[in-house]
Amino acid sequence: MSLALKNLKFRLHGPALAAAVCVGMAHAALAQDQGDAPPPKVSIAAAYTQEITEEAVFIGRAEAIDKVDIVARVNGFLESQEVADGSLVNKDDLLFTIEPDLYEATLQARKADLDRAEANLELAKVELARKEELYRRDATPESERDIARANELVAEAEVKSAQAAIQQAELDLSYTKIHAPFSGRIGRVATSVGDVVGPTNSPLVNLVSEAPIYVNFSLNEKQFTTVLEQYGESAASLAESSKSPNVHLTLPNGTNLDETGKIVFVDNRIDPLTGAITVRAEFENTNRLIVDGQFLSVQIEALEPTLEVLIPQAALQRDQRGEFVLVVNDKQMVEQRYITTGDTVESAIIVKDGLRDGESVIVEGLQRVRPGVAVDAVVASEQPGE
């Protein structure tokens, strides 16, 4: 045994011995460094309280208050187009003209029919008067007088029929001039001058009003009940109430619309297929940034702001258990704290539970620390809530 030990010692006198000595010295140096190393530096920020007006966010869709497909109401050649594609028009502006010659001629014919019917009526009245006089003198039978009276009634009916035909002809003639039923902007004209148009053809163009404009969105049953409870209103009175919540929009490019909308309509039933109810808000749309059919983010503003605890989003971490932050206590020791969060507010996030106002959370240097170690904490250069 001693001989084996001697041999072992002898063998360690070579390069292996040198390596072992180096390893031992490195471990000793590392141990000394660990014992003497200063605590890692981290940046901290204090949790702070702020009044927050929370908003519920929904997906909405813009809907023009008035929109219509302009269709020719009479058949004929399209004689002129008075507006360019995409033009803004006012109510009663002339849009198109259909060749009116046929309808003018028809109107003149109907007027001639009226003249003929009126002349026949006058003749029937004269004949009736003559028959009545003869009947009083017993010079004609009663049947002759009755026939004359019936002829007068027929003539009166023919006059009324002719008058109605004139009204119809005047209407048809008026339909050759197509006017804007309301103010708005027209789309792309689908026909060309010279085309034959009529009631059975495709629309000439569509017209959409742009301002004001509706935005429709849906609330599920829980959200809708919460809104009613918060505002102390019923579904029927919410749109009419002076406490009706303000509605805000975020445009598709992420820009917040600098305009506030008001709820003007609440549907009378929950959709059984979706479990949601439709709500409509109205916006002035002064800058025409809302377009019919556009999808938008809708926010309903809360009635009263609430005091909430906030921290920078940079402090938030997640693991399998959930969201947590690393808190630096008054002994400069790191604690892991699981929290419940709410909505984000710019670069901060609301903490619903797990953290108090004034507690310090690490926002920089998270990768250098772990729970239970001491740190050298310095206040971050930019403190939120200031």
C-alpha cells in the first residue's frame, strides 16, 4: 500500500501535478473573488399610484347614416353625366340626365287625351241637361235620361283617368333628371354616356353620406350589464341619458381620433348566436377620417377615474406560475413577488394585486440577480409617474 502511494506521488510530480496545482489555485482564487465581489448593480423604479380612467375596447365597424345605390327609374339612353367619379355632392344636385324626348312626347299625348276627355264631358253634360228637360215635359222616356246621366259619369271618369296619365307622364319625365337624394360622396360611375339604362339594369353609382357617421360595435352580456350598472341606466335610456358614456376611436393606423362620439342606439335584444348586443355611436367625422365599412378599435370611457398602482412594463417577468416582479426591500435584498396585472397605460402597466405604492422593482439588471441576493440599487434615470 505504501509502495502504491509512493508510486502515486511519484507520478504526480510530472505535468499532472502542475495541472492539479493550477486547478487548486484557480478554485481558491474564485472562492476569494466570490467572497469579496461587490453586490451587482441594478436600476429600480418605485410603484406609484395614478388616477386612471379605464376603457373597454371593442372592434367596431363604420356605417354611413345614409347610403344608396342610384338606379335609373325609367328606360332610355344616358344623355349626360354631370359629376366626376368620387365627387362630393349636395342634396338635389343633378347627377345624370336620361334622354327626355320620348317622355316629353308622351306627356304631350297625355295632355291631348285630357283635352279630349274634357270635351266629351262637356258634351255629356249638355246631353244630360237636354234629356232631363225633355223628361220633365214627358217628351222622352226615363231610360233615355238615365243613359245620358251614365254617359256623363263615364266622361268624368275618363277625365280623371287622363289627369292621372298626365301625372304619370310628368313623373316619368322628371325621372330623366337624376338628382342626389342627400349630401355625400359618390363612388365610381358604373355606366357611360350613351348606355341604355333602366330600372332592371345595374346601379349607375352609389352615394354615401360621410358626416356624421355611425360606428357599430357589440358588447357581450357581461360587458353590457357592467356598463348599465356603472351608469345607472337601462338599455332603453342609455342612448338618451346625459350620462351616456363617451366613445373614442383608434383608426386602423393606430392613431387616436381627436373626436368624441356618443351612443345613439342600443339594440333591443341579445343575439342568441353570439351572446352580444349591438350598440351604435355617432361621430361628427369632421375630417372624414372614418370611412363607411372601416374596422376600428372602439373604447368606452369609464364614468369615474379610479386610483391604480402602476409600474414600468420593463419590470414585468413571467414564468409558469404567472407574472412576477423582483422587488428590492429595505435591506437591499431581492424578493420575487407574483402580481395580478390590468391594462397597460403607455409604458406602464396597472398592478391589481401583489404590490403596494412606493415599493421598488428592478427595471434594469434583471439578468444579473436572483431572489435572496443583496444588490446595489440605484434609482432609474427616468421615474414613471413624475
